[in-house]
Amino acid sequence: MRRRAYGIAAVVAVVNYSHFDDEGWTPTPFAVGSGMASLLSPWLWGLHTRRAHDMQLLRQELRDETGATFDRRRKRAFPVRTWRAQRWSIEHSVRDPREAWTGYHAERAARLAALPGGRLRTALAVLRGLDLAPRLRQPSPRRSR
């Protein structure tokens, strides 16, 4: 269907161009403009209908919303942390950038605190091939019988 729309648009573009060109198909600004506008019309209508459909889905809450959107200065200063905080905000359905930033950093601090001896010692232990699994396990709560 899309190919047919572009085919019809190409025919209309040739007709519009032929109406406004000079002798011998010599291009004029208006001929080129009207021909290009006709040729691009299926693409432009596609943009419009996709946007309208997306807005309808958002109103009906059937479309996923993106997470928090961070400032470009923060992205430039902390690219990895910003990317991880954005992923955290998507996972936890948070749209506020400040809340996403503090939530990610709180989770990050808790994860780093669980490492035995800090990040550097843990990284060195992993590089040496030591098994950290027993140290990282949390004691399971005992059930009373």
C-alpha cells in the first residue's frame, strides 16, 4: 500500500512539475517545489498519522512512556551515570529527573555497600579468581517452628 501511495505521488509530482516548468522541461523554482511537495506528501502524511496515533495511545494509557529526561549538561558531565539513572527511571516508572537521579544513586550506594571491602578490593579479588559468592550472600532469616 505504501508503494502504491509513493507511485501515485510520483505521478502527481510529474504532472505538477510539467504544469509549472519552462519549455523543454527546464526547471523553475515553483515547478521543483510543487513536484517535491507532491512527492513528499505520503511521507509527511505518514509522520502526521503516526504522531496522531501515538497521542491517542498515550491518552488511552496504552503506550509506554519514557523515563526521566535529563539535561544535556548532566549527560555530558556524567554520561554513564545518566544513562544508568535513565534506565532506572524506566524500570521504576519515574518521570521526575531529580527523583530518578537520587533513586539510582541510593540503589547504587546500597549495592556498593554490600561489596566486601569496597569496590577496589572486590575488583582485585575477581581478577585473582577468588570466589566472592559466599561473602556476598545475605544470611537468610530463620523461620520459627
